[in-house]
Amino acid sequence: MQARLESGIKAMSPEQFAALGAPEVVYFREMSPAEAFGPDAIPADFVIGSNRKVVVVFGANGERLAIVTDRDAADVAAARNGLFPVVVH
């Protein structure tokens, strides 16, 4: 069974693999607001502490789904939308 599963995964195209688990599986990534929103999306006069981070919720296919203030908010957003967070290293 394990060998069949592994050979099936190896035979998948990158697009098929990216869609695996979509749309229910999500992962979280902590990043700076400039990374999350893009440097041009934040007004120059808007001050954000240099160590401030936000949490971005991504779909299994890498699509950005949400930007929230912290991990707890990401967990709540995922649960309310029937999504299942996974740990990605």
C-alpha cells in the first residue's frame, strides 16, 4: 500500500501535487507586513514597528487567502471556514 501511494505521488504533475488537499488544507506563515501586503500597498506615513509581524494564511496551492494579526486569529479564521491547518517545514 505504501509503495503504491509513493509511486502515485511521484507520478503527479506539479499542478496536481499543488492541488492536493485543496481547498480544505491551509498553512500559516509569519512575515512582515511589507512582505504580506507588498511594499507599495502600505502608505509611507503609516508607521509599523520594525519587529511587527502578521500571519498569512495560504491554501495548499500557495494562494494567499487571508492576512491576520496573529496565529490565534489564523486558527479561528481557518476553523470558521472549515479549513484544516497543517504544519509545513
